[in-house]
Amino acid sequence: MTTKISFRAQRVDNGFWVYGSYWEDMDGNPYIVSRQGKHYPVVRETLGQFSGVTTAKGKALYAGDTVKVTTDGGEVQGTVVFKDGFFGIEVDGEVVDVLGLIDKAKIKFVK
């Protein structure tokens, strides 16, 4: 199974989310290139890579998303991160779960 490498970020001009490939120009300005080939300047702080994991409801999880995960010890809130070669849930600076190993039904988005 291969994972589609995809990114998302908010557009500079209107704040709408755009999805596609990540690219930087020679000055280091970030862009998302859509499937139609359109280049959108984006806000770097909103840039996130698709983790390859979706919730039980089919919503894609991207680096930077804030989620709640139900564990045996209760519920923890953390951020999806890419660290040390894998995606995980980071809580208080520590990766507490590897994203691909968590039951999808236990992951919920925080608004």
C-alpha cells in the first residue's frame, strides 16, 4: 500500500484551505500547487502534510491538526506531528501515540 503525499495550507489572499503538492520559490516563499496546476501562495504556519490516516468518519488527518484520542486512561488532547520518521500525537512536547496504530474510532477532531 502506498500513501499519497499531499499537503494543505491556507491561501494568503483569502484564507481558504487549498490542497495539493508543496513547493517553494527561489526566495523561500511557500506555495501549494493544486491538481489543476495552479500555484497558490500560502501561510507557512498553516502548512500540514497528510498523515495517511483518516478518522472513522473518513476525515483526513494532517500535521498540525488538534485531536482528542480516547485511551485506556481517559481522553488526551494533542497535535498531529511528523517526528522521527513517523506521524504521531504530541502532548506536552512528547509523542504519546503512533498515528497508524491508533483505532480510528478513538480519534476526534477538536474545533
